[in-house]
Amino acid sequence: MPENAPETSDWLTIPELAEALDETPGRVRRLLDERYLIGSRRNGAFAVPAVFVVDGRPLSSLRGTVIVMQDAAFSDDEIIDWLLAEEETLGRTPIAALLAGHKSEVRRVARALA
């Protein structure tokens, strides 16, 4: 993990995501392939930050934000780190801003990083 990577304790593996989303592991993999969720193999098993799941569904504004950052050539790990780290221009973490419904502001900042 990069030294400035955010610390987050709650990560969900594919089986845990399947249970949290009430979906099959195959459907969870499809959500990952289609960028509705994003995860990493940081500690052995592939996992997704639990904060990306809200009320039993992937956070709706996550996908577009992930795609914006992928288009700017960010890796999955870099995207996750950015979403979970304090962002000075937002005054909070980008994921906190997305959870608060500020997806346009988050994507504007993400585009500026490109």
C-alpha cells in the first residue's frame, strides 16, 4: 500500500459483497467489470471498501466518478486511494462528498487531476 494511502478498516471480499448486496458472486463480478464497484488486492484477497456500498446497493455516483478517473489513466488502486483520502479542494474525502450527493463537484476535481 502506498505510504499516503488512506487507512480504512472495512473492506468486503467477493463473498461478503455478494451477501451485502444480496447477489450471486457472479453478479458481483459483473458489477466490478462494469465499474459500479471498484476494488483491490491489497491484503491478499480481492476486496472493495465497504463505504462503496450504501443500503445494500453500490453507491450510485461511484461508477461515473470511477470512469472519469480511469479515462484520466488512474489505476484502480490510485482511484480508491483518492476517493478515501482527504481532498483539500473538497474539504473532505471525495467519498464523503459523493455520499453527501455532491457528485458534480467530485467529478470536477477528478477531471482537474488529469
